[in-house]
Amino acid sequence: MPELAEVEYYRKLWDVGVGTRVLRVALHADKRPLRGLDPKAVITALTGSTLLGSEAQAKQMLFCFGRRGKPTAWLGIHLGMTGHLRVEPSSFTPEKHDHLVFWQAGRALVFTDPRQFGRIRFDEGGSPPLWWTTLPPAVTSPEFTVDRLRAFVARRKKSTIKGALLMQEFFPGVGNWMADEILWRARLNPQRHSGNLTPAESKTLWHESRAVCRIALETVGVDFKDPPAGWFFHVRWSPKGSCPRCRQPIKTATVAGRTTRWCPKCQPENR
DNA sequence: CGAGATGTTCGGCT
DNA sequence: AAGCCGAACATCTC
């Protein structure tokens, strides 16, 4: 489920626990999401510490823990394909897929991931870890310029545009449904090669990437409500959907290894 | 029951 | 040699 905006939504769910001490930690040390992290190090560092705050970037979340108001440990969570966060009462008992639980007074903060493609990271220290501070510029940021996008698609000329949009190194946070939404709005066929985009098409791709990320964060990211009416989002979950603009039946194919849907009329192949 | 699922990583091939 | 593709990961749902 989780792309850019869903990740932001889940991050905020744990805000109720910010400023509060962690009384107990439970984790599934031998399961995939912990990726071999030393369970003792995590439990020792976080038990008795206070959740100081959190941030989301791309498909990643960073939770800061500390003592006496000073940061001492950093927990990263990537939700993978099926991960999510939630809050339970303090009487909560973890089940099979609850890989990480923080009990505080009156509540439990829970990370669940049945398919276990998610990933926990953990670092101690006074400042955010390198893997966090070196994430690429957000699509919605001023550093995400049309010139950088043109250079990127030119370099990835053998990749389909759909494939390029899924590359986290340049489009951090964009996932399968957002990529389809961006291409539909930009009227670009997902199977076209990145290297064939005209300068004008690259500019449209840049513009729509930013619009989709921004609006998704304002809707899905705030309270998990659907994106606005008229978005491709609403028809792309079934092969029988029709284009919100022209009512043409949409097409389905595997592009860049992912199920991809588009409007054959609005997004023609033209090579 | 089999296919496919909103993600990443790795190995193999060009 | 960079970069693309398909398979693998582990489980659940339709």
C-alpha cells in the first residue's frame, strides 16, 4: 500500500506518542523486517527513552528517541508492500505480524507487516544517520528542477518512462499508482522510452510529478481520504476502468515489471 | 486453488 | 561497465 502520501499518513499516527516515554519494547528479532539488527541494542537504547519526534521522506520514516530532551537513537521504518503503523490500547498483545511494539502509558505503538518486505533501521547517536540525510531531494522541493529531470531521463534512455518514474534515486516516494497517475496527467504512454521525450514532454512530466506528489500529500497524506474526484487513481484498480477524461476503456500491461494502466486515447504510443 | 498485490534487491545478461 | 530485466522475498486476498 504505502507510497509517499500513505507513509506520511502512517508517520503521523504515532504523533500521539511524541513527548512520552517508552516503557517497554517488543520485537520479532528473527523476522525479515529487523534484517539482523541486534535486538538487545534496540531494546536497551529505546526502553526508558522518550519519543521526541518523527519525519517522513520518500517511502521512509525516521523516529527520533532521546533522554532529557536530547536525541540519542534513530529508528527508521520502511513499510515495504504491506506494512503499516497503528496505535492500540496498552493492554495490546502482539500477534504474528506485529514486528515492533512500543508501550507507553495508556497506549501501544505498533508496526505491522504481514508480507515482511518492510525494513527497520536503527542507529545510535546525537544526529540523524547518514542513510537519512543523504536521501535524494523530494519531488516537491525546489531542488527538484526541470533541468535535473531532463538530464535524468536522458541518462535513462533505454528505460520506459514508467520504469524511470519508479526509480527512487530520482523520484523518491513515487510508487506504482502515483507513477500511473503522473503519466495519465502528462498524457504520456508508460511504455515510451525516457530518451525519446521532447523538452516540452519532459517539462510536463516534471510539472505533473510535482502536482501529483503535492496533492496526494494534501489528501491521502492528511487523513487517508482519496485523492480528488477525476483522478485516474479512482479507475486504475480494475482492468475494466474507463478514462476519467474521455471515457475510453483503459489498457493494462506489465511495464517495468509492474501492472500498469493507462488510457490508450489520451496516452497514445507514438513510438 | 492459482494469480497477483501500492516494494526493494540481487544476479545475470547486454 | 552501466544499466535493464526478471526472479526472489513471505503472506494474504480475490
